[in-house]
Amino acid sequence: MTTGPQSSIQGLIGDALRETNELARKEIALFRNEMTSNVRALFIGLALLVGAAVFGVVALFVLVDALVKWLATVVHSEALSALIVGGVLLVVAVALALIGRNAMSLSTLAPVRTTRQVRQDARTLSERVSG
């Protein structure tokens, strides 16, 4: 029975395999958590776009008529007042749509933290093996 370098190498290999397995499990869990967060952000962006559409429609139907009529008394032109009111409401709707689109960007779905952690772990493992 020999308990020399052969058994210590086997022990080191076994330890390395266990640590690698545990590391892979942790990184998969990190990936899942990050993707869940990113998908949640995607749905929030979608909700913002739906909110923008609803706001735009409600604003057009409820406020346009009343505001155009009021502004027509100020500028003495119903056509000019309709252009002013429509332009302001369009700016609000476009701003909400842009915010929602940015929240739904595919780049926000990329698992940035997981990728960074995997690279760091690979460097650490290579340093351990070579060191």
C-alpha cells in the first residue's frame, strides 16, 4: 500500500473536480437569477409601451376636444389650437414609447454578471493549475 505522491495527486484531482462541479452549479444559478431579472425588465418595458399607448388614446379622446375648444378661444383659431394640442400630446406619447423601448432593449437581456463571473473563475482556476 503506497500513500506517496500518487494518492495526493488523486486527492488533488478529486478536490479540483468537486470544486469545478460546485462552481458550475453556482454559475448556473447566477445565470438563472440574472435572466429572470432581465426578463422581468423586458416585461416592465412592454408594460410601459402599453401604458404609453393607453395614455395616448385616452389623451386624444378626452383632452383633445376640450383643450382644442378652450385654446381656440385664446388663439381665435380652432385649427391652430388643434395643431398645438395634438403636437404636445404626440411629444408625451413619443417620450413614453422611447422609454419603454429602451427598457425592452435586447442588450439588457445579456447575462453580463454571469459572463464576468465565469471569466473571473476561469482565470482563478488557470492560476491555481499553473501556480
